Amino acid sequence: MDGGAYLEAMALAPTGVTVVTISDGRDDIGATVSSFVSISVDPPVVMLSVDAEGYVAEVVEEVGAFAVSVLHADQLALAGRFAAEGRPSARLLVSGQPHHRGEHTNAIVLDEALTALECSVRQRVEVGDHVVFFADVIGIPVAGSGRNEKAMVRWAGRYHAVER
């Protein structure tokens, strides 16, 4: 199968846009991720998929926990900052943005996200060029002043707003 054709086809499947953050005790790591989904309600389990060769996969594996902030459409610049190659510490990327540290993970949580979750890795699976982490939701931190905002999705290679 042609990888380019596959990428083009999958670009037409809209996905939510999140910022995943990890605190490893030395620094704060973060990335924009659109491969994040709910897997189970009882118990609450989510799935996060990241590049197997990337630093985010390495740190999630090492720490075993992360926070996820689900972005709204007005957070386009933030999504871009966390997606940039060679990005600095997540602490610098959220400068000037209301945020706090998650009670369970100590990872950065964006106060104005649509919602946020704190997660603890239960299982890691290598699949192709990605690592899939299945994680228990261990907390729902205070976030969501933007609950009435438009959600942000990635579709056809670009960010778009979706109304409720």
C-alpha cells in the first residue's frame, strides 16, 4: 500500500485536537496530539498514540502518566506551538496561558481547555511506527471555562472549528 495514499485518506477522517503534557520531575514535555480516544467507560480508559521514535513516547513510557487538555477552536496558536519541531519546554509554551498542575500527574493542564484528563498508563503496545498507550483516567482536573466554545478538529490537514 502506498503510504501517501493512506495519509491522504486518513486526513479526511476528522479527529479532535489535544495537548498532551508530561512532567518528568526535571522538565515539562508536551505535544499536540490528534490520536486520542475514549476506549472504555467502566473502567474509564483512553488511548493515546504517538510516534514510537519521538521523545513524547519515551517520556510517557518512563513516567507512566500524562495529562490531556482538549482544545477549543480559539486555541489554534497553542496547538501550533505544541506541534512545532524543536519546541521548547511545555512550561515556556504555556507562558501567558492560564494553567495549573494536575493533582495526580503534576503535568500541565490548560485551564481554558474544553476539558482535561489525567491518565496513568496501564498498557503499551507497539503498532507500526507508533506506540499506543492505553491509560486509566485517574482524574478530571478543573478545566473547561471554554465548554460553550467551538471544538477544534483536524481535518484535511488543517484545524477547523466545530459547533456544538
